[in-house]
Amino acid sequence: MNRITKVLLVFFLPLILAGVGYGWYWQKWVNENLESLLNQNVESDYQFKLGEVDFRIFERSIFLKNLKIISLKSDTVSHVRGEIEQAFLKNVHLARLLLKKQLLIDELGFIHPTIQVNLFSNTDKKEMPESTLQHFFGDILSKGEIKNFRLSQGAAIFYEEGARKGTAYNLGILVNGLETDSIKAQYSIPFDYQRVYFSFDSLVYEVEEGQYLRLGKMRLDSKLERLSIKNISLLYQEELEKVARQKDFQYDLIELKMDSLKLSGFGPEIRLDYDFDVRARKLELFGLDLKDYRERRLPRPKDEVRPMFQGMISQVNFPLRLDTLEIVDSQISYGESVPGSGENWTIQFKEMNGHIINLTTIPEYQTEKKNFELDLVTSLEGSGNLKAKILVPYDKEEFFMDLDFNNYSLHHLNPMLRPIMNGEIAQGHLDRMKMTIQANEFTANVQLIFDYRDLKVELYNKTGQKKNKLLSGLANVAIHQSNLPGDKKYLGPNYMVSRNRTRGPFHLVWKSTKEGIMQVIPGGLAKELFLP
């Protein structure tokens, strides 16, 4: 061994031994103290149970395997449990850790976590999944001064009263610029932050027995102020008509499917959890397919006053402000069973596009905007052109509606309305129907233009669906076969319709339409075309 080698050994060996000893000391210290440091807050509802601990001194990082998060709450109170395959604490401030026993880290990360959300009823209301998760993440992130948080490839499993209700798959969360000493209870992540990115690939949740909410890919980016969700559905396992027949009373049951939605232009105060708060520039709904069905063969529930449009907005119990709600390539259908028969009738509006502007539940914005407005273009079962404009003031239960429907072959109504018609329309063409409605809580003043030509009807016998030639002939003599501008007997009636306050605004629109048509197409026999 030459002299230089000896000098190097004398000089570097102590350094190497010191480095090894330093690393051994820190590894031992972290193993003995990290769990107690993470759990030192006596007010915390959650504690860490550590598995394997790997402290990498030169990276100033701690890597964990098989980490468990245990709830200190009672098993009958809403709480969360977690099992995490891998976790890491990056760029740990060692001096503060050793001298003050405080955690200051650049990033906390969970990889492949499984989060179990357990929900239980209390005397007030059932705590929602998001409120429980908000408290959980708030508790976890307050265990130190954490600048960034990352969760990847996670799963969340939801239980209600011990029964499994839903699962979110491939869950991801990224929070940058956290200030865990700055509590913001109104935020979903209850601290100040620079950016939140939240995602999952799919979610399934049983909302009610036999009714499931399904969501596809969800992405939320607070920096871009953008939320997107794909492949949305709220469906019953059984057919809607069968579910309706199982109820004690007749109600409107709703199912929906949607290709996607996009929400843009929101701030950090957005809440999509139990304490809903949505204030955004624009909400876009793509490919909405909404079905509403009522089983009219069942008894009606106790009559109560039903709201119109302004009253519906007043019943929304969370802060909402949307500058624009855009509806793209959508369709809506309404159906009923027919009492006294085994048939149903359905009316469907297809190819629907339009928007609602200035929609809000917040009083100061209602005062500023004064009303909200809906403009819609659609078709009836794919035929005709229907334009609708509705103006609703925020300060009173009234609305103004302008409907314009043109270029429609009237016999297309037969497949939709045959179960509630005592006959059918053999031929006829609607050139234009324009109806304006000024409605309040009790009445509607209506103006109707109903321009049609070449109308011919066929009525059935009272006992069945067999055509009655005599009644049909008398009806076609009694009615106006055409009603066009310039005709000697041209009619464009103005009339008033009383509102049934136990029914909603669309019932009033239907009643107003039916009343006007009966005035334009006179003749008692013709009026038998529609069943009461």
C-alpha cells in the first residue's frame, strides 16, 4: 500500500464511517419516531399505522409500504379508513424534524390507496360522502406543513349503514401550493392552494334501492377552471314503467343519460359535495337524454300547490350562478299510463339545442339580473321545427312564453298520442303554430296562431278502436279543414286559461295549447278526438 493510498484512507475512512453512522442514526431515529410524530395531534380523528419504512438520507425522503390510516371515531359515526400500498414524503426538512419534531415536506404522496368511506345516519341528516372525505383529507394534510399532495391509482369504496353502495376507480388527486396553516372550510380541500387536479376513470353509486348513478371519466382542474365528466347516467335496474307501478302513488320518475358535461370559469370556492356551491361562467350539457314517466293508474298523492319556474328555482337550496347553461344535441320525453287501459303515451322532443342565461339562486345576482331566459330549438319526434323562448322574473311567480312551431305533418301525432285520442288524424299539414302565454299563479292569457290545411280526422267507436265512418264524416263536415291567413273564417283566438295549481307549468302549456286548438277547429264531434 503506497503512501497516497494510506493518506486517502486516513482522510476518507472517517468520513465514510461518519456518513454510514449518520445514515444509520437517521434510519433508526425515523423508524422509532415517525409514527408518533404523524400521530402527535391529540385532536386528530385519524392515525397512521406504519409498515415498512425506508429513509433515504441523501434524497431527504421517506418511503413507506403497507401504510394504514385508522379512524379514531366510533364505528357508528361516518368515517374513513385507508390502506396504502406505497407512500412517500419528499424533501423532508431534517433540522425541524429533529429539533422541533415537526414535519415540513415538499410533497406527500399515496400510491395505490384504497379508501373506505363509511356513512351512517344521525339525528339531523345522513352525512354525504364528500363531507366525510373533506374532513378526512383535511385531517391527513394537517399533520405537517405539506406543500404538495399527490394521490394516484386509487380506489374509493362507499358504504351506507354497513352496506356497500358504490366505488370510484383509478382515483387521482394533485394539490400544489398547499398552505396547511390556512384553513378554508368552504373549499373541498379545506386549505389555501394554488392548484387542484382531481380525476377518476369511473364511478358507480346506488342512489336509491335499484337506482344507480354512473359516471365515466371525470377531470377537474382548478388552474384551467374546467370540469368535465363523460358517460353520465342515472338509471333504474328495471324498466321505468315497472318501477312506477311498484309505487304507492303516482309520481314523476326520471331517468337520464348524457354523453358528457363541461363546467368552465369557476373559482376555488366551487363545492361539488354536501355543501353544494356552483358559480361558473358556463355549463355545457352534451347528448342529454331525459325521460319522465308517470303512472296515472295509481292514486295521486295529497294535492299541494306546485311551483312554476320561479318557484322551482327558489326550491334549489344551494348557491348557484351560471352565466350560460348550454344544451347541445339532446332530447327529452314525457310519458304517462292511460287510466282504464293498458297503454302508455309518450311525447318526445328531439334534436334539442339551446341555452339558459343568467340562472342563479343567489339573491344579489337575482336583483342584478332581474330574470333568467331560455331559448330552445327542437323538433317533435324528429319532425317540424319548434322554437321556444321563456322569460322568468326572479321577483314573482310569473312567466312569458313564446312558442313557434312550423312545417309539421299532423298525422305524425298519431303514434305519440293515439292512446289518449278517440280517433286519429288521417291527413293535414301544420304550416305554423305560434302561441304566446303570459302566465301567473292563477291564470294564463294566451294568443294563438294555428295555420293548417287539408285536415281530415277519423273517429272511433266508443267501445273500441274501430273507425266509425258516420261520426268521422260528420266531424269532417263540422270542422274547418283549413285555417290560413286570408280565409273568410280565419281564426286566431285570444283567450284565458285557469291554472290548476296542483300541477306544474308544462301542464298549463298543454292545457293552453289544447284549448286554443279546440277553438280554431270547431265542432262538437271534432272535440271528441281528444280523450278528457
